[in-house]
Amino acid sequence: MHGVISAAIIGIGLGAQYALLALGFTLIFGILGVVNFAHGGFYVVGGYVAYWMTAALSLPYPVAVLAAVIATAALGYLFELFFIERFVNDQLATMMLTLGLYLIVYAFLHSMSTLPNYIPTATPAY
């Protein structure tokens, strides 16, 4: 019974995160008309900032999450102000810009992490 309750709580939390991501995609596309491939990258940056604040600076978790929200919002605003605003009418250019930003964020976070390189394969390795 304990496992079922735990799985239900984790499922509700994960579903709420997916809902927030979907709302973010919808708002960005609905207001700006921009397909933002970097949206998931900003989400990951927020997670890394919150982790770093708790692990390195020993801040309480709610304070770290608030700092991560502010840092990620500032990064997104600066990216929109300096890059997206110039090409907002050209959908192909905005898709290329946001995809490029996502690849830069991914490469930076991957180079900063201590995780081993993982390359997905089509067949499982037995």
C-alpha cells in the first residue's frame, strides 16, 4: 500500500511538471508565435541552478528554487530581448536560434557535469 501511495504522489508531481512545461510552450507559441526549442533547456538550467544552490551554497530548498526561477527567467528574458526580438517575424530563424541555444546549453551543462558520456543505441547492450 505504501508503494502505491508513493507512486501516486510521484506521478502527480511529474504530471504537474509536464503540465507546466506544456503551458510554457503554449504561452510562448501563442503570444510570440515562436517555436521555442530551448524551452526544455531553460527547464534543465533551472534544475541545475537549484541543485547547485543547495549542494554548493547549502541554501534551503525553497530559496534555491526561487533563485533558480529568477535566474532562468532572467536568462530567458535576455535571450528573447537580444536574439528572438530581431527575428520574431521569421519562424525559421527563430527555430534555428532556439535550437542553437538549446545545443549550447546542453553542451555547457554536459561539459560541467561529472556524468559519464552516454550515447543511446538502437539495441540494448547485453
